[in-house]
Amino acid sequence: MDFLNAQTRKNHLKCHKKRLTQDQVRLLEISFNSNNKLDSDRKSQLAQELGLPPRQVAIWYQNKRARWKSQSLEVDYKAMQQRLDSALEDNEKLKLEVERLRKELKKKTQEMLLGFNTTTNNYSSISSSCDEVGSSCLQLHDQSKHNHLDKELYACLIGDEGHFGTPDGHNFFG
């Protein structure tokens, strides 16, 4: 029986509930845009101006705040999604750039090593074909160039971090 009474009351309230006119909605929207919180004085004033019960004004404000928050969250979500997509795109570009630079570094290192080996072989053949007096002078010159190449190669491979490869721990050669 209680269920039947509750159902009858609901139907009775629905029949007497008035929809807001466009003018009422416009005035409520203007009021909401100036302040989305409703104090009791403002609620009474709006209810009187609109010819509505204060409770209906309060419920309209509550529903409007919920819709406003939902729309605000949706806008925020879309903005964050765009920033994420942009960051992911930038990340992919950077990964490709890192890979390109690694390949370039590997190629230059191999060229440098090949040049170092060629230079060392050339100095050795010159040194062996010189006489005793001249060879000591060439050997000192060769050793100086050899040390310079060693330092350059070491700086390239080891760098400032003091380990072989890149600062993030990757190996230059694969």
C-alpha cells in the first residue's frame, strides 16, 4: 500500500510541476553566470522575480552547476588529450632523431678508427724506412700525433660521463 501511495504522490507532483519559460531560464542563466553559488537571499529574490518556489530555483542552480562542471571537465579532458597527443608526437620525433644521431656517431667513430689505423700504419712504414738518426725524430712526432688521436677518440667514446657510450647508458655500437 505504501508503494501505491508513493507512486500516486510522484505522479501528482509530475502533473503540477511547471516547466520554466524561456524568460525564466534566461534570467536564471544571467544570474548563474554572475555567480554560480546561490545564497538564501538571492534564492528568495529570484524566486519572487520569477514566480517560482525557492526550492525550484535551488534545484535549477544545483542541476546547472552539475551540467557546468561536467562540461568543464569535458573541455579540460579534451585539452589534456591534445597536449598528450602533442607530447607523444614530439617523443616519437625525438626517438627518431636520437636513432639518427646514434647511427651518425657510429659511422663517424668507425671512420675515425679507420683513419687512426691508417695513420698509425703510415707512420710505422715511414719510421721503419728512415735511418737511425731521422727515425727517432719521426717517432717522437708520431707519438705526439698518436696521443692526440687517442685523446680525441677517448673523448668521443667516453665523454664527460666517464663510461663507454651515451650518458643514458646506451652503447654507441648497438
